[in-house]
Amino acid sequence: MRRAVGGFVAAVALCAASPAGAVVGGTAVPDGQLRYVANISIGGSFGCSGTLIAPDWVMTAGHCGSLTGAIVPTPVGWPAGMIDVKLGSVHADGSGAEDHAVRQVVVDSDYIVTNGSGNDVTLLQLAAPSAVSPVHIAAAGERHIWDPGTKATIAGFGLTSEDAQDPPDTMQQAQVPIEADADCAKAYPDGVGGGSYDARTMLCAGYPQGGTDTCQGDSGGPLLVPALDGTPRLVGATSFGDGCAEPGKPGVYARVAEGPIRAFVQRFVPGAFEPEPGATAPKPKAKKKHKRKRKHRHRRKHRRHHRR
């Protein structure tokens, strides 16, 4: 399982997720950009990345929020008081960031051992809304914007190589092409840590030759694609991979924009999604002028009758 870092997460609880690292083959994110990418600490140590999808909700990986981590997936979450979320800063030390306590940890109810590595999503409800603008999950009608071959942006606070001892000082980002499900299934016929590639709850992205990828500590971070107007849409959350940036082993991401995970998010954060293309706002209810007119006529008739 890819992508959680830090001594506390690795040491506490039964097989807790290991902390995530920074993007391999990426570049530092400039100040003021990707402010909705979250730096998530568990028990005071860096653990994972995440994405602000609504003013008071952050999405991260299931194995980041689950008390038992990736080895034995369960929907039992960490106590909310153990988790801290920082937003609005590209700096690993949190300088200039909003600091948020967490009110509620909601691990996907289907993040269970019988599903292998699937449904790898956790929702964190913040104790107070963020002033940072969230990024929307792609609308169902925007499915074509993340077809295979589309260049997607990955980002996170994790390691920059498999062998790195510490994450970089600054969030990293890179671009990788989305791969076809058939190629992902060939790359991961037996999955990682149990279970095979599941196109219902997973998608993958990377170059055949490797070299650019998410890594430890990037778990839960975003997979973003541009909409037709150029604004970013969230379509995936970093989940796992065989090593980091290895040839023939693309990064695997939770498929958040369609299927079972979309339905799960819809139950808790319906405002996380981009409105459907062509959707129009509901028409305001017409004023019931006719009733007032009828009453007015009735009063006039009554007065005429009375005057007779």
C-alpha cells in the first residue's frame, strides 16, 4: 500500500497505514497554488495528503482514516481528536496554513478486507469551515474529461523516492497520463496487499517507463484533470502502487467521480460535486396573484351586495 509516512502512524495500532511521501519526478508547488491540498497529521506525526471537497470536508485515503490501515482494511476510523488537517500552505512545516481540528472520521463502509484495496476513501469533517476554496469532484456528465491518455495532475507532501528518508520541505506536483482499465488490470493482476485491480473503485495513471508517480505520504492526495473551461476537477485519490515510479507499475487511485465511491461521498457531502453540464437552477415559485385577485373581487362583490 502506498503512501502514508511517519513514526506514529507506522507504530500505533494493528498494522496502521505507513505515512505517505512526496511526488516522485515532480516539482515544488509555488506559494498560493493548490491551496485545497491538505497536509494531514495523525497523532502529531505527518501521515497523509488529502483534498478539500467542501468547506468543511476533506477527502483522504481509506487506509489513512482506518484504525487498522492497509493491511487489514476496516471502516473503523481513528478517533477524530487524533487527526489534524492543514490547508492553504505548500510548506510541510505548515507555515501560513489554516490549522483544523477534525469533528468526524467517516471511512467508506465498503473499505473492508474482503474488497482487497478497493473503496480506499475516508472523509474528514472539519470542526470549522475552511476559508480555502474547495475543488469539485467531476460531474457524471464530464466523464470524457478523464478518458485514458488525459494528462492528470498529482500532488502531495510525501517522499520524492522510494528510498528517501524524509519528505521535502514543499508540496510537490507532477503530471501523469490516465491509463486504460485493461492496462491497469495487467499491471496489477494480484493487486498490492491483496485483491486485484477493480475498475469499479480504482483507476490508474502513469508512464509505461515510470519515472513520475505518487509515493509514500501522498496517500489520499488528488488526481486532478482540467474541465473544458480549464478549471480543475477531482477524479481520484491516491491509493497504492508497487513501489514508486517503477516501470510498468502506474499509481492506483480511488475512483471518486463515478461508481460506488461517488455514491458513498454523495451520502455525506452532496455539495462536493460539480453541477451537471446544462443543469439549470430550479424556477422560483410563481406568486399566487390570482388568489389575491379573487379575494379582491369577492370583497367588491360583497360591498356591492351590501350597498343594495
